[in-house]
Amino acid sequence: MNEDVYVLGIETSCDETAAAVVKNGKEIVSNVVASQMESHRRFGGVVPEIASRHHVEQITLVIEEAMQRAGVSFSNLDAVAVTAGPGLVGALLVGVNAAKALAFAHGLPLVGVHHIAGHIYANQLVAEMKFPLLALVVSGGHTELIYMEEHGKFTVIGETRDDAAGEAYDKVARALGLPYPGGPHIDRLAHEGEPVIDLPRAWLEEGSYDFSFSGLKSAVLNTLHNAKQRGEEIDPKHMAASFQESVVDVLVTKTVQAAKQYRVRQVLLAGGVAANRGLRSALQDKMKELPGVELVIPPLSLCTDNAAMIAAAGTVLYWQGKRSDLALNANPGLPLV
Amino acid sequence: MKILGIDTSNMPLGIALMDGNVIKGEIITNVKKDHSARAMPAIESLLRQCGITPDELDLIVVAKGPGSYTGVRIGVTIAKTLAWSLGIPIAGVSSLEVLAANGRYFPGVIVPLFDARRGQIYTGLYRYEGGVLRCLEEDRIVAADEWAHQLSQQGEDVLLVGVDAPLYSELFRNHLGERVHVAPPSLALPRPSELVMLGKEKERENAHAFVPNYIRLAEAEAKWLAKQKGEGTDGDRCTISSNDHP
Ligand SMILES: [Zn+2]
């Protein structure tokens, strides 16, 4: 009964068409991502209709490549896992319907996966998950602290009340005249500058693990605007460094505080913003306060949207006996718990 | 030869199965419910009832648009994924042509239409010639008024076909008078069995390369192109979402 389990993962929640084959929930056999970033760059952001159109063009090619690279055929697969939400509904629909068609055509079990569960399970592809654990999920649309007592059980202990951290990065980047997507540019500039500009940090009420970045974003925009009015110039390097320091300070402090309170054994960093060097190094530093608690940060390719993470999360659900039927639908507001 | 037909391009959902020269069954609904949740269960149910397994299929035929962008994508995604993964070809048929097929014994010209909002329609011009449906004017999006005027310049009777046809019957009557006929409700829904019969005669396409025929560019793209040509105005900024995961 100890046979290897191979799961095909499919992810189309935003602007990457992705497919992957994962063995036993932790070993990547193949991981293919077709990014549409070049197409959306001209619009300064992801245009949902155009994202959906690209997904339809790419979907079978990407799945075929993932299966070819993995050297598997449909008869070798144990299940198909697909992102059911949250995300852009039109984009999600392509992956969900492709997954359903595959599951039907080849008699395979179908497992719908939550996108954020996927981001968290990207860590399983790097290190064994040790419970209880705390995951900080930071991306263009998410800023969440999630506590997990065991596999498949998620408790959101903190989330953003307004903008996601990645969203704030994009808006500030635009204000600084940086190209899309702005996050990596701010990260790069921040390392050249000094955090000399005083910007607020939204700690919210005592004991809250929620986040808020809209005040910070407005403060940056106001500071830039006021300086311009006075005919002064603010060095974008210093603004990037100051902004990043404020974001990272709040994220890291709250994460470590929660890790202490919940006595976790492991802290995971997940989501596209986990690629941010400033965040990575600050979290590594601050985690020194918690000797014995392991910090896991997946490599960049597993932090951004990919299908290996969906296959990894899907494998756990598959083992738990969770199945979706052919009526599975895309749910742009799918709740994690 | 076993052929599965799929049409989710507009509000009616249609699935049909043909085996040789026999239509084994078809499922048609005309309700405002989610195609994404209902198309695969309908396919599964029809094949099961007809006692046919997916690996017995020889061809997938899909209505490739125009219609609702999302609706068209659902059908095309299912069709191309089935075709590719089963190693069989795919054939596409215009969603308007499928609708026009309902006018089989009409002696004049056939005008299938879908409402495209703001007075615009997706339409084309078709006629049966010797039992074969011919496309006289290619599918397009056009102001209904302009289209009615254009049709009034020719002398034949016109059959309007489609769920949305009654919305425009008055307007067409203003231009064409008694020459306008509106298909009754029983002939207003695209028949997936007609889709399959039309698709049988179409060119077989490669599943990977198969894409919908949206007729229109995405709005943001059209505006971007206009701007590249220097035609865009300042007030013409496209609204876009920069959210990674809204
Ligand atoms: Zn993501």
C-alpha cells in the first residue's frame, strides 16, 4: 500500500498559467510556469480579460509540457489538483474547467485547492512541515498570518484590513515612477538607499495581528506630493528604503510576536512578496529571538504563483479523502477556512 | 464515428452526442446559471446515459463564439482539454452559424443574433442553399440599427433567430416591414445537434492552437492599440486592476 502518489497540479488564478507534477506531496517532478507578465506590463497591471485569454491559449501546452518533463502519462497520475480560488474569476475558470475535463476523460480524482493553502504548502516542497506552525503569506493580494495545528487545518489569526502589502508596493512603485511590477524595483532601490524618511507604522490595537498599509501608502504619496510643492526632490532610493523598512518592520514584528504567543515549532514565509530580500533578511534576524523555532523560506520560484504548490496542497487533501466533483466551480472569494 | 458537441457560448447550454449518423442525445437548458458548474456534469450525464465512455470519442466539436467571453472560454477550454488529452481532433463552429441552422426550411436569408448590449448585436448573414448552410456575410458586432438598414437594401425575407431576437424585432420591422420573421421560442435556442452536424464538415484543428473567436479585442487592448497609434485621448484612460489576487 506504500505506493508513490503522483498529483498533477494546475494553477491559473492570476497571470501565470502553471502546471506541475509532484510526487508524494513533497518532491517536484516537473514545474512549468508560463508567465504573462510581458503582456500585462504595457497596461501597468494585470488586465483580467487579457489574463483569461492567455490562459486559454496556454493551458493544454503547459499541462502537456509538465507531463512530458515528468515523464508521466495520465495512467501514472493519482489525482488532478487545481486552484479553485481565490483569484480572478475568469482566469480561475480556465484552470478549473481544464482540470475537470482531464479528471473526467481519464477517470482521475479531482481536488480543488485554495490558492493560499497552495502558497503555504510550497514549503512542504522544501522542508517537512512541523506543527503547530505559523505562516506569513504576503503577495499582491494577500497579507495574512495563518496558524496551523495540523495538515489541512488553517486558522487566520491576522489579515490586512485594507491594502495587501504587495498592493502597497505596486502603488508606491508607480508613484516613484518605477516600472511594473514595482515590488522587485523597490526592493532593489531600498538596498541602495537609507531609511531616513519618517513614515508611520500601523500597529493597530494591542494584541491584534491584523495589518493595514493604506495609511503608509498615503503617507508616501503625501510626502512625495508635498516635497514637489516645495520644489524639493526626494531621492527615490531613500523613499524606497524608508517605505520598505516600515512594511517589513510591521510584518516581521507581528509574525515573531504571534510565533511566541502560539508557541509554534516552525515559521513559514509564503507568497510572491517572500521573494523580497529586505523581508527575508529582517525575518531571519528577528527569528534569532526564537531559538529552536525553524524558519522556512522557499526559493523564489516556489514563492511566486506556481502549480507545484497546488499539487503539494492537493496531495494532502487527496490523502485526507477530500474530493471535488465535476460541478467544482471557480470561486474568486473562496474562504480558506 | 462518435462526436461530442459543446456549446456554452451564450445563456443556453447545449451538449450533444452523435454516433455515426444518429444523434444519440442532446441536453439543452436556457437558464441563467453558471456554465462552469454545469457543463462538465452535463457532458458526464449525457455520455453515461448513452453508454459511451470518453475514450470512445473520435471528435470534439465546440461553439467557438461569438458570445459571452467567459461562456465561450468555458466551452473551448473543456473542448480543447478533452481533445488534447484523448488524442483526438477538435473542430470549431461559429456560435452564430449554429443558431442559423435552425432556419433550415426558411426560404429567405437567416440572421442569427446575440445581444451585445448598448444597441449592438453579434450577427451574420446565412442562407440554406441546396440543403447546405452558407455564410453570406461574416460574423460581426454591429449596431442593430445599422444592420437592419443594411438588410433592408436586399429584397429577401429575413428570419431573425435567437433568444435575444424579440428584443430587436421592432427595430428590424421598422426597416424591413413585413419581410421580417422571428423564429418562435422552440427554434430560438442553438441546437447542439446542429453544432455537431456542422462541425463534422469543418476542418479538424490542433487542440493546443485552438482559441475562441471573440470577434472583439479585449477593451484594454483595443485602447492600448489606439493609444499606440496616437488616437487615444487623455480622458480615454483604461481602467485596469493591478491586483495580483483580488
Ligand atoms: Zn499567489
